[in-house]
Amino acid sequence: MSAAQILVMAKAPVPGRVKTRLCPPCTPGQAAVIAAAALADTIDTVATAASGARILVVDGAYPVPAGWTTVAQRGGPLGDRLANAFADTRAPGTATVLIGMDTPQLTADHLDRALRLLSGVDAVLGPADDGGWWALGLRDPGHAEILRAIPTSTPATGRQTLTALRRRGLRLHLLPPLRDVDTAADAYEVAARCPADSRFARAVATELPAPATVAR
């Protein structure tokens, strides 16, 4: 593969619009701080990966570092927005790996592996612990059209995506599973897997109320 790019699918960290499943125990403002930290850590990680273009596909407004491109999300349902993200950034001969902002424990090694694999397979899929997926990489981004027909945010989303890719006859490799951040329990677990000085780990420590202890 002569070229590759990474897309980060994200929502601007505005209180009341992001990480609403953290509320409670968080306030909307605290949830937005945690979301902002997750997005910032993700952008930092992508910046160190061996990618060509780095593109933030964003709902809302968010400043990106020099060398990045911003593309607005387009469409209604998430499946359409994901498919449109691949379509709107498609470039001839360029493989594309799309990730979200909900796995701040992600490392450059995860991304570099995905990009390397796309030199020999047609697709890579990173399963998420909740049944979804944290990464989808395609040598031909046109295959992302399958996402329009797959319900998102269900325990079967990842399995249905895998099935749809295989029905197209694509050579596919599964990436290591990761846990994404939806609930407070997710946030505690993911923060424990991040470097202690990461923005996300610090934000969880300062903004997410500690879980209640059980009286004995």
C-alpha cells in the first residue's frame, strides 16, 4: 500500500452533548472535561503513528494541531456518518483506518500494526469489549458503505460488521480488543490502563466521583 491515513471520529467536548452516560455520577461539565481529555490523548497518539494524513472528522468545532485536516461529520444516524467519513476523505490508493475518541489507552503500536496489516489484507477490525468496534481499516474505503445498514451501539455491532465484511469476500485481520469509555466503570478501567500522567487518567481522577464503598 503506497499511502495510508488515519481518521479520528469525534464530537466536540461540549457539556450536555458528550459522555452523557457518565451522568450521574458526573455533572455534564465533568463529563465534558473527561471527553476532552480522551480526545486530546487520542490526537497525541495518532500524531506519533506512522501515518500519512491525519484527519479529525468532527461534530462541532475543535482545534487540531498543525499538519491535521478537519472534516465535518455528515449525515444523521451514526452508521451513515461513519460511511460518509470514509467517503469524504477517500483518496486514490490510500488505505484508511478510522478510530473514535473513546479509547484513550490506544497506543501508536496499535495504529502502526493496523496500517502495516493493510499492506497484506483488505480490512482490519478492532473489536470493543462492549460488542462494538474501536477501529476499522480498509484498503478500499468504498467498502465502508456496509456501515449504513448495521445498527450501532448494540452488543452485535462488531459481529455484524465482521460478517458484512466477510460477505464481501474481503481478507480480514482482527486487531486486539479494547474497552471504550461509555460508563463510569469503563472510565475507571480505561484510566487504569493509561499512563498515570495522561490527560485522561488525570481527568478521571479529578472529575469522576469515586465509587461508593459498600458498608459491611
